[in-house]
Amino acid sequence: MLFYHLIDGFFLGGLYVTIALGLTLVFGVMNTVNLAQGEVLIGSAYLTYTLSSLTHLDPLLCLLLVAPIMFVIGYLVQRLLLNPLIPRGQETLLVATFGLLLVAETLFGLIYGNNTLSLSASYTLTGLNIFGDTVRTVYVIALVAALLLVVGTHLLLSYLPLGKAIRAAAEDPGAAASIGINVPLVYGITFGLAAAISAVGGTLIGLSFGFGPTTGSSWLLRSFTVIVLGGMGSLWGTLLGGLLIGVLEEVAASIVGPQFRDLIVFAFLVIVLIVRPEGFFGQRVGVAK
Amino acid sequence: MSTVSKAARSLFLMAMLALSMVACGGTGGSGNQTIVIGATLPLTGSLAAVGVLLKAGYQAAVDDINAAGGLEVNGQKYHVNLIILDNTSDPNTASNQATTLYLQNNAVALLGPFTPPLVIPVSQVAERVKRPLISTTAPIEAWLSARPSGWQYSWDVFFDEKQQTSMSFQVANMVKTNKRVALFTDNEEDGVTMGKLWTEEAPQFGYTIAYRAIFPVGTTNFSSQIAAAKAANAEVLITQMTPPDAMALWKQMKALGYHPIVAESEKGSSTTTWMQALGNVGEGALIANFWSRSFTYPGSQELAARAEKAGIKATIEQAGYIMGYSITEVLFDAIKRAGSTDPDAINRAIGQTNKTYPVGPIHFGSNHADPVQAIMLQWQNGDTVQVYPPVSGVSLEAPAKGLA
């Protein structure tokens, strides 16, 4: 039975990776915690819901349009709102993203109402047999998506000129600007990329569970736990952190009961932070390679 | 000339004073034409789906009394001003808003939000300021347990959990199962109380709680619990959890191949959101309620038709509207009986309530609660129908269709 819980947790962890990756990218490059990350996820779920309702296309197929839209929204938010605030320090950026969280929650409620919504697809109601355990198909999709996103982001940052510019801006914005890199543009693209990646996580949340205007906060907390555990701003740390949290949740729920699941997860987080304050991979995206 | 001017000035000042008294609303002395009543409701947030139904019911009752010329108190007609605030499903906000409604808006009484996490803090405010509150949809035992010394100014109209939990097994007895139960409850007040009662009641009906899951509100992943329920071979599923959590559970049960014969979703399936979010997967879920279309109490069917006209189409949602309307009428009747807007007099008059309203007979016990008769509804073809006590032309669908 424990083996089955390990399998369940491993695949659930894939979903956690997809929701936390956007937060990792923004922190790794801009050293900023985006408190509106939960709303980016839920906003993507709403957008997918709208498109899927209008076109009757599969929600995952809708991502082909939702991800670019989220990229543009993320880019504009960074260029028009957050970039001008950078000189005022991290606290101002934190407050600004918190403001975005509140604005987004209100907008979601006004546009979509306050009822819980859910994305429909046949694979949300089916399971796959993996080593004798039935795992939700959507969790399997989430793990595959997580691996693709982590590897893809790593390749982008390591080998493409844009990735090199992002890393340079992350490591030393001043030096990057002095060699001709347009740092505000790079920041805008990074925020846009993070939003586009989060569109995958948001759509998977919509497919796997339900979502409403205020559910973003709980996903922000989960994302934050993942990236703190893995190492703030580290891609591989996010992968490890997500999988670990998934496994820990499932095993804790099965051994001590689901009512103690959060207690166990956060106690583990505290212990890791005491022993290894920088998390498992304490290297930011830009510094990592 | 100066005498005329003085008199005119005095008259003007008196007129201004009278106008300001009317404008301020207030509890009303003998010259006041407005009575303020208030409600803090979850109109946004996780509980909004039911909050809007109560709001519509409260408002309809107030509109009706105002259209009839106002509320007659001691021979004088008062316009009723209903102030509704959105507590965003947050207990702290509900508590603050209740204080504001009583003390700043000068409400003579409040109509309640629903569910213990919101009703209890608002009830505590009512006790503090010593003004009445009539609530509904707060299971009685959970509500009573929050104040062991007893409520003085708060009143609750809902079913008693003991009767409700017994009914779960009476309904399960209508079909053949192995009498093994998987019980899922969250850690809110009603989840705790109901979970304990289901556990106590099960053996009396010959059932065994084969698996028990307790979890915090907001839990999204239930894989390990579903696996355990399957392993325990539980053919009867009983759940008490918030709608988002319940919907997540139902989707995952379907995906992981858990097929209970009887599946009850208390709280989770209380509005049409259930079917909108789950589609056919939500079919067959059972939920206790206090009203169905088979009820013929005076005004009941007319109110259901009005609710339908207002876009409230599902039976279970019309029940919320009718309950909201009924408890507002209870308050109006109490104010009339009190013959004044004095909160203590109104409070005493609420205690004397003994009348049949559109939702059914309402009569409070010495513990300030009115345990209405619980009935069991089942989601069938996108609407809820009464399956217990049995009514002609309707039968319990088992196995639960959506999870089969």
C-alpha cells in the first residue's frame, strides 16, 4: 500500500512542479516573489474555461492560445507596472503584486461569479494502471508536462541567446545593461514566460480540481512551499521540491491521516530550512548555469 | 416681525431634526417611519452560491411587506429597510459587519448568514449587543455546542443533526449494500459534529464505519483516502465537505474507479454549481434538505414559482429562497407581536413563534432552536427530487449514477 502512495504522490508532485515553475522563474531572474502567482494560475484556468466553453475544444488544446495570451498579459504587467517600481525596492514590488492579487480576485468574481468551476475532459475521469496502482490520467499528463517544462526552460536558459540574456540580467542587471542588454525588456519577457508556463499549471488545476475567484491563495502557498524546499529560484530544485511535496503529502495522509497532512509538510519544510536554509538546490536560475 | 422670524426658525429646526431622524433610519421611536433590519451574507467567496439564495428570499419578503404599506407595529406602519453586507465567506468579516449593522446602522435585528463558521460568530455578536438574530442552515447541535451556557438572543431554524444522520442510514437501507461505510468529513464545526454522530449512529442501524477520513477545508487531493475507502470495500459513502472539496473528491473517485452504491454529499452538492462543475458525474448524489416540491405549506408553491421566475430553477435552491423568505416573516411577525421595536420585546416575541410558514411549521424550543424535519433529496437528471420519506413517482437511484 505504501508503494502505491509513493506512486500517487510522485505523479501529484508533477502537478505541483507545473504550478511552481512560474514563481521560480520570476524569483530566479528578478529576485522578486510574485504574490499574484496564484491568480496567474487561476486566471489561466478561467481563460481556458472561456475558450473551451466557446470552442468546445479540449482544455489542453486551448493552451495553444491561452499560453500566448498569458505571455502577453505577463509581459505588459511587468513592463507597464512592475518595471517602473523596481528602483523603489523589493518591498514596493511585493506590495504591487499583492495589489494585483486583490484586483484579480475581484475581477474573477465580477466576470465569472463566485461559484466553483471545473474544466471538463474525458481524461479527468479516468485512471491509468501504473505498477498495479490506479493513477489519475490527468496527474500522469501533469508529470509529463512538468518534465517537459523544466527541461525546456533549462535548454532555453542554457543555449538560446534569449536565455543567455536572461541569465546575464539575473546575475548582474547593471553589468548586463552596460553590454547592451535591454534589462527591462528581458524582465518583461521573463514575466511573460512565467505566466505562459503557469497557464499549463492553471489549466491542470482546473482539470484536476475545482477553482473559484479566491482559490489562488492556496496554490500560491503550495507553490511557495515547493520553491523554498527546492531552493528559491532553482529549476531543478523546483522539480525535486514538487515531487517531494507530492510524495510527502500522500505518504503522510496515508500514515497519520489527511488531517495532519499540512502539519507534516510544513514541519518537514521547517526542518529542511534549519538544516539547509538555501533549500536542496540553493542556486537561482540565472546563477545556476 | 422678530416673533414671526423666531417661530419660523424654530419650525425650521424642528423640521430638520425630524428629517434627520428619518434619514438615519434607526430603531424607531414612536415618530420614526423606518425599521432597519440587517444581514451579513456570503455573497462572494466559497459560500456565495447559497448566500445569494438567502439574499433573494430576505429581499422578497421585505419587498412584499413594503408593497403592502409597511410593517404594522402598534397601529403604525413602518417601512422596512433591509441592509445586506457581503462578508466574503469570512467569519471575521461577518462578525465585524454584524457589529456595524447593530450599532452603526441601528438594526433592530439581524437575519443570519448560514453554516456554523459564519453563524456562530454572528450569534456571538448578537449576544454581546443583546439584539436578536434569526439564522438558518446551521446544524443545531454544532450551533448549540458553541455556547454551552445557551443562546439568549440568537435563534436557529434548521434540522437536528441526529435526525439527519439517522436518515442517512434509513435511506441506505432502501437498497441492498454490504453496510460498510466510508465517511469523509472536513474539520469545520458541522463536519466534526456530524462525523461524530454518523459514527455513533451507524451501529444502531447495523452499519460499520469501514473507513474514516478527516481533513482540513481546502484539501484538493484525495487519492490516498479513495484508495483506502476502496480497500475497505465501503459500498456506502457519506461526505460532509465544502463544495470545491466535494467536487474534487467526486472527480477523483470517478477517475480512480471507486463506485459506491449510495453516495451522500452533504453541503457539497447544495446548489446547481454541483451539476455545472461535475456534469453527469454529480448525478445520484444525495443531500439532506428541508423542502421539496411535494410540500404544500401555505405560500410554498407560489414562492417556488417566484423563485423560478427569478432564475432560481433547481428545487434545492428554491428551498434556500423559501427558507430565507420564511425566517424574514418570522421576524416580521415577532416585531408585530412585540408591538414595538425594542430588541428585548422582539426577542421575547420570537420565542413565542408558533405558526406554519412557507417552509413549514416553525416553533422554537427553550434552546432557541427549531428542528425542522429533514428530508433526503437526490440529484436526478440535473435537479433534486425527494427520495426520503418516499413520495409517489420517485425512487432512489442506486448505484449512484454519476460514479457507476
